[in-house]
Amino acid sequence: MMGSQQNVLNQLVSFILGASAAAVLIVFFLSAGQGQWSTGLSSWANESTATAPAAAVAKEANLTSSAAHVEEKASQAAAPEQDLELEKLLAAVADEHRNIIMTSVNEAWAAEGSLLDLFLEGFRAGEGIARFVDHLLIVALDDGALNRCRAVHPHCYRLTVAGRNLSSEKVFMSEDYLDLVWSKVKLQQRILELGYNFLFTDVDILWFRDPFERMSMAAHMVTSSDFYIGGAYNTANFPNTGFLYVRSSRRAVAAMEEWRAARAAYPGKHEQQVLNEIKRELVAKRGVRIQFLDTAHNGGFCSNTRDFATLYTMHANCCVGLGAKLHDLRNLLAEWRAYSQLPGGDPRRRGPVRWKVPGICIH
């Protein structure tokens, strides 16, 4: 949980002021108990003690899309050739429970030595998470990104945004940026319609431990938090959809449809802002259970604990420019390696274990 309410408000004010002047680059269950995924992406060891009632979970099971249902939805695809390619890739990348991890890159982020390389390196350096790369789908936003992806990873998908060149850095909230992020939500909805669960992770997020250990099996949707007020299902928390898990069901598809439709009611806002606007309605009227991840475990440069003993992922948000992101994330990964090489009995592993500061963005 974050610090005092005053600290939260101070961080929020700083975040908003920084974002208003920023230009950023383009480009998913916190259990109040200790529910874990022990083997694959979705093998639960324990049910969360803070999840919704069992009756609600059972009811949701009746709403989950059956294989016949999702196949029927697939046959109605508007772009059958592209849909067929997506289906083939999903079948290849998914685990036995139809879970996939996905990220997206443009040419600048996929270039050699850039964020994609660092992102993949994080899985190798993390604690027992290298296996997740086998279930990773990389969404390329331009031909350069697709070519580079194919050079380093077997599962690459080209997402086309009509009339947009997404290969270079885009100004935050520009038309190109907005079209991109909303196209991402459309793709995510299609993945759910095809009967797969997805965990979307921005490519400027380093993974250190298995984030599924912090997730609740009762949630329909799990999102990281820009600011965590407290309470896993407290809609006062501020979502960050750069790390978002959604479990395939009719309810989830309907929620995605409503999310996309709400764009018209909030013109000029990106998908995260719109989700923040409609989150209470999704919960109250649609029965969607949204879990917010604690920044003590799934942190970001906007709000973090600087403690490797509790950290699972770190997002380079509130950070302007590719160079700045790379600088701070590289330093953070180097600090993680030094920490992870300490002997298991070393008291320094018990935390708090803080990294070197200042960075360009992380402080």
C-alpha cells in the first residue's frame, strides 16, 4: 500500500503536471491473500482470501465463452485473412489454458539495443520467469518493427492502423497516438472473442518475478496502478493499462465493447483515461470485477517502493523519451542482477533493497 493520502495527492499532482508538458513514446491479479500460479500461466495453487464470493465465481463460469461460442465469433471476422494469421499465432503462443502474454513495439522500440532487447533480457535475468517468453506475442506497429521482431522472436504479429505511420516517436495525445492505443484495445477484444486470455505488458516494463502470484483468480480484469490508494477492488485506485490482464468471457468481451464505445463520449482521451472514467459503471452496472495491483509489487516510475524484496515488475512511466527510459531501466536491471547474486542467507536480500539514485526519471 502506498504512503499517506497526502503523499498520494502530491505524487498525483506531480504526475499530472509532468504529463501535460510531456511527449512520450508509443507503444495485466493482486490477491489480498497469496493466490499463486504455480506451473503454467494459469495454474492456481491457492484461491485469494480477498476475492469475490464463491457464488459469484461459479456464476461467472457459466458466462465463460465455450469453444463453440468463440469459434462462431471467429467465423464472423471482418478481415478473415488477418484473423486467420492471428488465430494461428495465438494457437502457437498460448499455454494449455489459452493464456498469452503480449506487448507492442514500433521500429524505434524494436531496434537493436533498444527497449525490446532490454524487455527480453529482463525475463532471462528474473527469478524463474524465462518460460514466459515462450508464451509472448509481440505486436509490431510497422514493417521495421516486424522485421526486427522476426530476427529475435518466433511469434510476431503486424497490427495495421489505417492511414498511420507508427514507426517513430509520437507526441502524447496526438491523433497517431490515440489511434494506436484504441487499435490496441480493439485487438485485445478480438483476442478475447477468439477465446484466449491476454496479459498485455508495455515493452518499457521490466519483469523480475512472476506477476501472476499477485493476481486474484476471481477478477475479470486486472490492471496495474498509476497510484494505489488501497484495496484490491477499490475503484478509487488509478489504473495503468500498460499492464493489463483480462480473462476471456462474454462479460469481458462486453466490457471491452463498452470501453471502446465510450471513446465517443470522451473525445480526445486515450484508452486509460476512458477506463478510469467508466470503471465504476463497469463494476456497478456490468458486474465486472476489476483488481488493481499494488505499486509495492507492480511499480512504476510514477510511484514505486524502490524495494527489490517486494518488487515484481517496474514500469518506466512518467518518463519522457526513449533515451531516458533506456538509461534508467538499464541501471535498474544492473542493480537487480547485483541483488539477485547475493547469497540466499544474506540479510541484504530481506529488504528494503534500494537501487542507486538519481536516474533521469526514477528518483
